[in-house]
Amino acid sequence: MDTDIKDDYAIAARCLDPVQAHVLRGCLEAAGIRAAVMDEHHSQVDQLISPALGGARVLVHERDLAAAKDVLAAFERGDLALRDGEMPE
């Protein structure tokens, strides 16, 4: 039986901009943390309702939440940004 089905998810981040939520998901997955974006379509249908719903949610497994918070903090600090002229590996 797949153990991922039994894992609970936790909110790692909320974003009013669904594109930002997908960027954060990409950062988490690049760090080896499985993540999903939920509720991103609400803001595309009606931008006024998105803040009332809390925006798009970036979800990770509860067991990965601490590591995900570390990755997201590094993103916010700019640690994951490419420098001028730098190419990704």
C-alpha cells in the first residue's frame, strides 16, 4: 500500500498570486520536497474572492514541513537567486 496516501498535508505557504505559488512549489520540488498547489484557480476566475479564501495554498507532507519552511526562507532571503551571468547547473 502506498504510504503517501495516509500522510497528512500542511500549508507551507499562501500566495495571492497563483504564479508565485507555483514558483514556490518548484523551489520545494527542486529541493526534493514533494509539494502541491491548491485553490490557484479561484483567483483566475474571480480575483476579488481569492483574498477571502486565503489565496493559493502550497501544501507539503507534514513530515516535510520544517524542511519546506527552510527552503522557503532561503527563497525569501534570495539565497536561491541566480547571480548576473550565472547559468543554472
